[in-house]
Amino acid sequence: MENKLAELKTRLQEVYNLNSAAALLGWDQATYMPPGSAASRGRQLATLATLSQQKFTDPAVGKLLDELQPYGESLPYDSDDAALIRKTRKDYAKAVKVPPAWVAKYSAHSTVSYQAWAQARPANDFKSVADLLKTTLDLSREYADFFPGYEHIADPLIDGPDPGMKASDIRRVFGELREQLVPIVKTITEQDPADDSPLRAGYPEDEQLAFGMTIAKDYGFDFNRGRQDKSPHPFMTSFAIDDVRITTRVQEGDLSDALFSTLHEVGHALYELGIDPALEGTPLAGGTSSGIHESQSRTWENIVGRSRGFWEHYYPSLQKQFPGQLAAVSLDDFYRAINKVSRSLIRTDADEVTYNLHVMLRFELELEMLEGKLEIKDLPEAWHARYEADLGIRAPSDVDGVLQDVHWYAGLIGGAFQGYTLGNIISALFYEAALKAHPDIPQQTSQGKFVALHGWLKENLYRHGSKFTPNELIERITGGPLRIEPYIGYLKTKYGELYKL
Amino acid sequence: MENKLAELKTRLQEVYNLNSAAALLGWDQATYMPPGSAASRGRQLATLATLSQQKFTDPAVGKLLDELQPYGESLPYDSDDAALIRKTRKDYAKAVKVPPAWVAKYSAHSTVSYQAWAQARPANDFKSVADLLKTTLDLSREYADFFPGYEHIADPLIDGPDPGMKASDIRRVFGELREQLVPIVKTITEQDPADDSPLRAGYPEDEQLAFGMTIAKDYGFDFNRGRQDKSPHPFMTSFAIDDVRITTRVQEGDLSDALFSTLHEVGHALYELGIDPALEGTPLAGGTSSGIHESQSRTWENIVGRSRGFWEHYYPSLQKQFPGQLAAVSLDDFYRAINKVSRSLIRTDADEVTYNLHVMLRFELELEMLEGKLEIKDLPEAWHARYEADLGIRAPSDVDGVLQDVHWYAGLIGGAFQGYTLGNIISALFYEAALKAHPDIPQQTSQGKFVALHGWLKENLYRHGSKFTPNELIERITGGPLRIEPYIGYLKTKYGELYKL
């Protein structure tokens, strides 16, 4: 069995290396690649994706997994090898259902589609990407149909980013959340809005980046094993446990964009950097789901990074860095500004309270497209209509409408967005558990210290990589299933202090 | 035959894509990779190299090539498909002669050897790498012996970077060149040296980079299909005909380092960018040899970039960019400074006249080691002795002696250096032919225009990629074999104006 396990690990390492190479090509595409080479990059990514798929779905891997199953089940459930065999068997069963031809086609398509979006968005030219998006929808449906017997056509698509989650469950949880959120948003937006003009006072790019990097370092981001670059759309990517990269974008006219997107991506990165090195080179060497991952980005961006205690510590240095812009702005006013609640157009700029409305409408649009109830040609208007209905505003064009997010242009339709709101819910759930173990976390935060929180998250979450499913982790950490109460409680407490609720 | 050719191209495209991905990983390693991830990057590169080799030496490729041979020979010699079959057959025949066990051993060894060198050079510790270098020499001889029937043991090693070139031919050409060069160097270095202190007056990094990029653009470097980044050692790399990247390093205390290394790498890049897009994804989609490639870097760096006419156009803008450093320096003095001839220790810093002495002594040392006339333990002293004999100087230690260049520590012994001097010789040969076709090239240069030269090189050289061998190209372009006269003529004319010759 030792030999078979070693052979399995050698094969998985090869797949991991191919996936790492592909991830680096993707990172390069979003950061430094010259625009003229989109087509060749697409071919390179297709080759890597095809080979990775071929190597992973090699019948020899299936045979090893079958032979190792009894051994895996004989080990303690929590052991690395048990988890490796268990998780790889699941992934393998899914992967062998997807034909290599589809993988190659999808990989090439998404590269072209991404590049087209990058040009279409500034040009407000949805028409130029509509046919590509139609193909994406077709590919998404094809993918779902490789898994017959689903309850909802979106389920196989959701199962990739959020294993074990189903459209029906998510709809239910989102329904409960919406019921709580809508009256809160209404109450708040009827009151005088916070003044966030100081955030737009003009902040030089380099100084913004340097300030974000200071906090990243304090959070525990290891620059020996990671770096930050600029890209049109901020993201985190990982090529190994010791090579985890984040990107951001900087607007001189908006202090909060680079700052909070940096804290957000650092949160993702801390998760990846915190994985047990013993899992390197295996399918366990990555965060376990989109929702759990997002819980970490939102923890470090919002629960920590937009808290009053955090800014009690950092605001004096921010004022020192930008005296012309902030010397006359009190901590209270700054805190209100970075937590301003308003009905806005851009998901990534949205405040904590309205953010989930942005996400949930996208999730619903995905389901409707997959169900065949919404055609691509009608999507731009459906987007506007939904914003008018849920947020009471309408984007002046598709730039901040249907062209706003990269997801559908660089991936599949279905499963792209639910993780964001699941992440918000889970962030509060896990933070509550961390607080129980370390009641002094808020006090540490107000001193610019994050050792207790980071350490607790590493011990209870990060180091496990993908050893456990999202629901298993929630059960291990909270002793129960996913619940929205801690998140609602968090919002009500925080925003109850800022507004009359 | 059409189907077989299409299948061959599909297989070659896959190999090309794997090589492109590996090249991007190498680029990243030299530019942006965080230091802590060297080990995982090594594993990723090993996976890509192994897969590329496996895919290329697949017996199915050999079978297709055999079946296609008569078809290839029935086509016009110059046709893309004839060249593809011809060149791929040669590469395949070579690749299958090298046992995978040797490849694995060599790959592991060169990684260890490179790391040892990186530590040995600053420590001036040749002894710590001597045994590794002995293994490199053994591996080099083993490699040569996979190709029995060679005239000289270095021939199979030279045939990789400079296909069709033989040690005996290169020795003859280098002998002629040395005979001409030695008295020129003697005559020049007996005269008062040029004053190059203005080049060390202190030049801000960003402005140096911006100035280099202006010239790159004027040369015709297409920023839509390429870019420049910084790295410890400048290089050019290509992931596709439409993704060609160069790197440079900048020293505030040396204006010429970034400037001329940029023009050098742009020369390499123009070659790769100029390849006919019809050759994309095949073994023809790259420069044909080390010598021909170097001819282009040296053309744009030296023949053009260090010419008087060039600076008649660019010097006023350089002075405007750096008034504090250059306002009081005349064009004549600047021109003399960037063309200063001196007996120096470092190959990469050497001027046009002495440069080839550095290269030729390394080439001779390689041959002597391979012939068994020079043992590794005697190499450091042989290096010093040769520098004393050829250049009249001796390095104070091995740091700038035998530990100076990375080549023998990261690759094989044999074939590592001759391309540099072949390139110088060929640059003048091709430039002479270009001048015959477009006598107004010097006049264009002195107006900052390069359309005629760039266009002629693209038409006669760049677009062909690797369709022709170096000797075929020289024959096509000049109507004869490799000759040193144009190069000697170029040096005598240029330096005869700067010095009494």
C-alpha cells in the first residue's frame, strides 16, 4: 500500500505542477502579458489543461484509488492520507465524466473571452462579447449535463467551487438573508448618508500601495513566499504553498478601492499560505471551497479591516501618510466614511450591508440563464431591471452593468457568485468561534496585532487545506450547520452603532 | 499526406506550448518570483521539460516524419512544409539518441551545479565547484558520444546552438580573426584612453528605462506583442511569435549598462517578432542559431546603436533628459566614451574590439577540455594564463576569472561561447548586404529612422525563423560562405576614425 500511495502522490504531483504552471500563465495574462498574445496564451493554457485532465483521469489513477480505498478508510478520518484518498476519489469521479475535448474547448474559449471582455468593458460594448457569452452558457449547460441526475442544472456547476452545496439550499439561505437585509438597507438609506468625500481627496498610487503592504505584513502575509502586483481586477492565485500572489488596482481618486481590495486578497492569501506544507503537491493543497475562501477574505477585509478598533490603531499612521487629505478628518468621520451604506452600482465597491444584494441578484440571473428563462441578448436589460428592483438604481451603461464583473467572461455561468455571500455568512460564524477561544482578539486588533486570530484560523482552518468539505469544517468549528444568525447579529451590532436601526 | 502533416503539426504544437509555458516560468523566476518558491518552481519546470521531451520523442512522431519525408522532399526546398519536415527530422533524430536517463542525470546535475556556482563566485571558491565541473565535462563527453562519427568531440555540442557549424571551421575563422584583431588592440591601447567618466555621472533608474524604451519603439519593437521588465541578468525570451519579452538591469552609476543591454535584447526580440506567423507553434518558430541570433543583437546594439549617426539624432534628446550630467559633454566626447577600447577582465562589459578575444579564449579552453588536454584542476590557471597572453591582464582572483560566466555551471562544456563571436562576424556580413540593397540606411539612422534596415532584415532573415541553417542563410544573403572581411572592415573604419590605426 505504501508503494501504491507513493505512486499516487507522484502522479498527483505531476498534475499539481501542470495546474501550477497554468495558474502562473493565468496570473501573467492578468498582470503583465502584452495584449497581442491572447490567442497564443489561450493555446498554451489549453495544452496544460488538457494534459492535466489526461494525467488526472488516467485509468491508472482510478485503479490506484480503488486499490487504496480500503486502506484510506482504515486510517483515522482526519489523517492526511485518508483525506487525500477520500478527496481525490471524489475529484476523480467528477473529472472522468468531463470529456477532454470539452476541457480543451472551454480552456481556449475562456482565454479569448477574457481578453474580449477586457476590451469590451472600457468600450461599453456588450455586443462584442455577447456571442462569446452565449458559447459560455452553452459550455456551462454541457458541463452540467455530464452529471445527469442533478436536482437543479446549476448544482454540478456549484459543486466545483462549493462542494456539497446545492442551488435549493443556497436559495433557501439567501431567501432568509434577503428577508433580514432588505428592511435594514431600507432603514439605513432613509437616514442621512455618511460623508465619504475624504476618501476621494486624491491619494498618490505608490503611497496607497505602500500603506496596504504595511498592513499585509502586520496581518502575517509572507513576502518571501508571495507578492502583490497590479491587475484590472484584483485576485489571489497560488502556484504552490510557498508561492501565493495577490493583485490589486489603484485609483488615485478612491482610497478605499486599493486598500480594502488588498486586505481582501491578503485574507485569501493567508489561507493558502497557512496550509500544512505536508499537503504540498496534492489536491489538498488549496482552500476547500469558494465560500470558505471568501469567509477569510471578508474576515480580514471587513470584520477586522473595517472595524473601529483596527482604525484606532492605523488611522494615525494613515493621517501621517496623507496629512493634506486626512489631517482634518476625525477617526469617527473616517470610520463612518469607510462603512458608508448606500445603494450603489458596483459589487466590489459595495458596503457590507448592501453587498449581498449584488451577489444574490447575480446568483438568480445565473440560475435563470441556466434554466433557459433568460437569453444572453436579454441579459443587459435583465441586469438593469434587477438593480432597479433590488437596489433602486440603474447603471448608466453596461460598463457598470453586465460588463462589471469578469466572472462570466473568464469562467462558467453558474456557481460564480454564491461563494461571496456564503463567505460573508461563514466569516461571522467562524469569527464568533475564534472570539470564544480568544476573547482578546478585538483588543489585539486595536493594537495592530493579529497573532491570536491568525493563529486560531491557521490551527482550525488554514492548515487543513482541502482535507474537509465546507460543511464538515463548519460542523468541526461551530458544532452545527451553516446559520445566518451570527452574520445578521454582526451587521446589526456594527451598523446599529452607526445608524438608527 | 495532408492528414499526416496536420497530425504532426498538432503534436508539435503541443510540444511548443509546453516549451512556451516552461519559458514563461523561467521568465517569472528571473523577474517576479518570490525567493521562497525556488524549490516548487524547480519541480514545475522539471514536469514541463519531461513532458515536452516525452511528447517530442514519441515514436508516433518518428513514424509520421518517416512517412512524410518523401512528401517533404517533393516540395520546393524553401516551402514552409518542406522546411518543417526537414528541420523536425533533424531535431527528432538528435533527440532520440539521447537516453532519458542521461537527460534526467544532466537536469539534476545542472541545477545543483548552478546553485553551487551562485555561492562559489562571491566566495571566490573554485574548489567547491571543481568536482561538479568535472562531472559536467564527463556529461558533455557522454553527450558527444551519443553521436559517433564526429570529426571533433565538440561538434555534437556545437551543433545544438549552431547547427551545421564545426569546431574545425570555427577554429579557422577565429584564427583569422585573432590575427587581425591582436595588432588593432595593441595599436589602440597604446594610445590615450577615452574618458568614459560622464557615463558614470548618476542617472535615475526610471529615466534610463524610459529612454531605452523610446529607442526600442523607434527600432520597431512592438509593445503590443512584447514588454520589458527588470532582472539581475538581461535576456530575451519568447513564448510565441506574438509574446516576446526582454529584460534589463539598471545601474544608476552606469548609463551604458541598461541602455546598450536594452538595445542588445531588442535586437534579439526583433528577430523573434519578425518571424512569419505561419510558422507559429512549430520548431521553425524561433531564431535558427545562437550565432545568427547574436548577429541581430549586435547589429542593433553596436552597428546601429553605437554609431555616430545614431547619436547625432539621439544625443540631443539624451542631453535634454539628463542636462546636469551631459549638457557640458560634447557629442564627440560622448561618442568616444561609449566606444572606449580597453583591455578589461569582464566579457559582458568588453568593447567591440576586445570582446572577441574574451570569447575566443573561452572557446579554445572548451576544446582543450573536451580533447583531454586540459584538466579541470588546471582550468583556473589556464584561464589566467590565457588572459595574460591575449589581453595582457590577469584577474586578481577566480571571481572575475574562471568563475565569471554562468555558462559552464548551468549547461554543458562545448558550444557555450562561439555564438557570440560568430554573431559579431555575421552582423557585419548581413549589414553589408543590407547596405547594398539600401544605401540610405546610415542616413536613415542619423534621422532616428530604421524602416529600411528593419524591413530588409525582416524580409531576408527574420521571417524565415528556423527554416534555413545558419550556413544556408549566409549563402542566401551574401551569395557565399562565412567571411570575416566585412567585420574587420567595419572595425577598421569605425575605430580608424576614433584612433590612429
